[in-house]
Amino acid sequence: MLQDFITDPLLTTSEVSKITGLAVGTLENWRCNGTQSLTFVKLGHKVRYRSSAVKAFIIANEKRQTD
């Protein structure tokens, strides 16, 4: 079980913002509104994102052309 956390670390909102280029406020709004499929983990008052969830979100939003 510990190996799962080593291979799939939890990221802060700021880290996800840097990885995706999305503003921290955008990620916060998405969490509150549930408007996007990016899942998160709530640990007490702390919010974290699984790195695998961030990767899946990026892959799911790949496009070949603009809409």
C-alpha cells in the first residue's frame, strides 16, 4: 500500500497549477462547482490531487483539432 503512494504521489493545488498551466483559482472553482472531471482528495482541510488523476485529466483533454 505504501508503494502506491510512492508511485502515485499526491500533489498540491499549486503543483497542479504549474503542471497544467491552469490558475489556482480555476482549480478551486472546478472543485467547488464539480464542473470538470479532475478528481481530488480531501485530507482534513488539505486538498491534494493524485498525480495519476492529473495525467488522466490531461490525456482526456487531448484534441486533434479545435472545436
